[in-house]
Amino acid sequence: MEQIKILFFALCTFFGIEDGRIYAEKTTITVSPKEQYIKIVQNDLFSIIRTEKDSLFTIQQWNSLTNLKDHRSIWAKELDNFKIKNHNLTALESHSKPVLQLSYSNEKDLRAMGIWYDAEKKQFSINHIPQNNIKTEHGKLEGNYWVFSADSTFTFSLEPFKEIPEPYKKFKKPLKAIVLKN
């Protein structure tokens, strides 16, 4: 079983942008087995800024992402099996909470996200990685896996940057502060 993909908390990876610098403090994932969609909501975007070049690069990435609305979005190759892909990126002046929704036709498509389906047990599972700070009211932890019933919609959240190493804390900057400053 693969680990949860970085896609969930690194915004640029959804759109095939390499060396992405925009991350989410918290990402909430909802999977609806009956309607066959997965919804990803990213909260409190930030970047690691050490130099002015990092800041400019982050601004450039954000501008590229927000301009995706104006023309056909280019999605990451890993998402090819998702038949419908939608995104909503709001302006940072108000509140930025990227919302991405993907529709799938086969439970196996979710493997691209690190979500596995066991048809015999009628359940989905994801790897339990303590550093990801996974929280859920819909699943249960069984050994190294979070397990969810395939009979109903389930939600889990990730906060992989909750315990960021001390040396990086001073470089962590809210995206809003970076973009609006320039």
C-alpha cells in the first residue's frame, strides 16, 4: 500500500507544477463512495521563504495557479483516471481556501491518492503516518491503517506541518502575507 500522496497538502502538485512551494496547514479530504467523488479542501496556505528569490518563485506559482481559471487547467498525470476535475481558487485579499473535486468511476482510481479499496471487506483504507496528524470521526485505526466503511461518505484531515522542525519555523510564511506584500 502506498502512502498518502503529497498531492493532498502541496497545491501545485495537482496541476503538474514541479518544485511546488505552496502548502496547506490543514487539508480535509471527503470521499463519497456512492456519488464517486473526492473533495480536497486546503486551509491556511503557506510557503517556506528563505530568500527574496523564494518569495518571487512562490508568487509566480500562485499567479500561475490563479490564472488556471482563465484557460483549460493542466492536471497532474496521476489524475488522468479521474473523469471530472474541478478547482476553485479564491483571491487572497479575502480568503484563500482551495477546493478541488475529482470524480472517479472505479475505486481503484483512488490509489493515485493513496486510498485503497478492499471489495471483500467493503472498506477503504489509508496508511497511518503519525507525522501526518490524521484526524477523523468516520474511520478507525487498525494497526498501520485508517479504515473507512465503503457504505457511506467519510472525511479525514491531515496536518503534516503541525510539528515542523524548529529551524524551519522562522521561514514559514502565510501565503497571503507573501503575495499581498509584493
